[in-house]
Amino acid sequence: MVSDPAAESGESGESRRARQAGGRPRQRIANRLHAGVLALVLLSTAAAQAAEIKVAVSANFAAPLRKIGVDFEKESGHRIVASVGSTGMFYAQIKAGAPFDALLAADDETPARLEKEGAGVAGSRFTYAIGKLVLWSRTPGFVDDRGEVLRTKAFSHLALADPRLAPYGAASLQVLKALGLLETLQPRFVTAANNTQAYQFVASGNAELGFLALSQVYQDGRITEGSGWIVPQEFYSPLRQDAVLLARARGKPAAEALLKYLRGDKARAIIRSYGYGL
């Protein structure tokens, strides 16, 4: 004969059923709490892995970075927040404590200086592109393929980025000096804060032509609109553009991942498509 523990203890069948039924809701609540905690852990992990990267980017590289950023963000889950301006302006802001994670400069001197001064992470600096200069007009046929328009009186205004702040502006002065035209054309200068503004001056017609970064008007092997003279390298110093991880982003995986991505094949193909050398 098999004994019934409940019967032996004096517990009725009705009481036993009530006790068992009362345990099930408690188990369901425990299961839900466990699932909620697990979901929070997963969300916290995803949030930790996906981060925002604040990048100071020279105006000449704004368009390529946007295109590179689309693929990078899809693959990594990180988000790029770009500020566009002149390299000289960014140097001053970084030294004043601006919260950037990385600088994509228009030269190699500024990142080296930041690294030396401790504002850049030692060993993180590399050349991501070699820039090219173009003399450009929005008018087709206005600029010839040798830049002879500079020797004419066909224009009243020549736009260029501020040589004190923008390496492309300094390169523009080198070109004019090499051609023996610096003093002649200086009264016609329309000085812009950066390459983006120089482009706007010409595109809007406020200046008939201007010196720009080739990347601003070039895509897939050709100047996309207007007319331009791609200035031979012999007329100006190479525009080696370096990137550097900034001190506040030391040990930040997302920022390090972006700089690594810039050195990869996908990013380099996009960089070449905008007319840069590598």
C-alpha cells in the first residue's frame, strides 16, 4: 500500500490543489523578472558597443567622410558626428578643450604638433589622403587646362581659403608665387574661412573662379561641373593629410575603429574616387 504524504499530514486534496495553484503565478512572475533583467543586460551591452564618435574634419574631406561613414556605421553600429572647418581653427578649439575624438586634418603638421603637445595619442597618427588643388569655375570652358585664365583680365574675384588657417589656402599662394602672379592678383582675392566657403563663393557667382580642393568638384575620374585646371604638383608642396586620435578618446574602441576603417580597402577606394592620392 502506497501512503499519501498529504493524507498522513492531514492536508486535504482541496488544500493541496490550492497550494499548487498558488505556486504557479509566483513562478510566472519570477520568469518575467528574469526575462526583463536579461533584456536590460542585452540592451546595455548593445549600448556599450555602439557609440558616438565626434570627428573634426577638414572641409575638403567632408564629402568623402560622409560616404565612408554610411558603410562604417552600417558595419560597426557606431555613429559619426562630424564638425567641418579649417585645420587651423580645429587646432585652436582642440587646445581649448573641444570634445573631439579624432582630427582629420588637411596637413600633416597639425596632427604631429598635437601629438607632440600631448593632445593627440602618440603613435596614432597616419596619412589618410594626399590632397590635390584645382582652379575651378562654375562656368564651363572658363578655366583652361593650363590655368592661363589667371594671366587675363577675364575675372575680378579669385576665391581661396584663408592661408593662415587652411593648408589649401597656403598652397594656393605657393602656386601664384610660382607663376609670378601673387602680387598682381592679390587685390582680387576673396578670402574664405575654409574650403567649403571658398567653393560657395565660386558656386554662387560671387567670385568667377577660385582655388579649391579637387575633391570638392571631382568624382569618379572627372570634374563633375563647370571647368577646372588640376594644378600640377610641381607648383605646391604635397598636401599630406593626417588623421590623429585625440587624447580624450584614448582607449575608446569606437574612435579607434573609425581610424582603422579609414585605412581599409573600402575607404581607400572612396578616397581615390574623389581625386586624392594615397
